[in-house]
Amino acid sequence: MPAPASSCRIAIKAVPNAPSNAVAGWVGGVLKVRVHAPALEGRANAELCDFLADALGLPRRAVSVAHGGKSRQKVLQIDGLTLAEAQAKLGV
């Protein structure tokens, strides 16, 4: 499968069990994202990817966890946008 025309990776600090899904902003080069789902059986990862795909206007399959599946510190792979485009769409 060929690589997407534009893609990027974003370092994320996930905060599970939050009251609602929200992008909290940048903390030292890492994007802090609150997710409502608990960190059980991959539910927080799935909700994180769903939430960011929706926020970026991308299909769900375009956002995936590249590293850190069981950690709060993660790296997400975003296919279809450059880093600058992703930052602009997230408004942070």
C-alpha cells in the first residue's frame, strides 16, 4: 500500500476518565487530550482516535496509535494532513 500524500505524527498525553472529550492544548510540544472513556481494554485509545478524526475532519481509519498503546504518552499517526494543517484544524 503506498504511503499517503501527506501525513504526520503527533505526540499526545491522553487523560482518560475526563468529564468530556476535549483538546486541552500543547504542553511542552505534546498535545494534551482529555477523553471520556476509561483506560480499559483499549476503549480510551479508540475514543481518542475517533474524537481526533472527527475534530480533524478525517475518516476514523486516518488516525491510529503508532506508539504507546498502553501508556498515557502516545504518538498518533495522522494520514491525510501535514502537522501544520492538523495544528490549524485543532485550533491550538
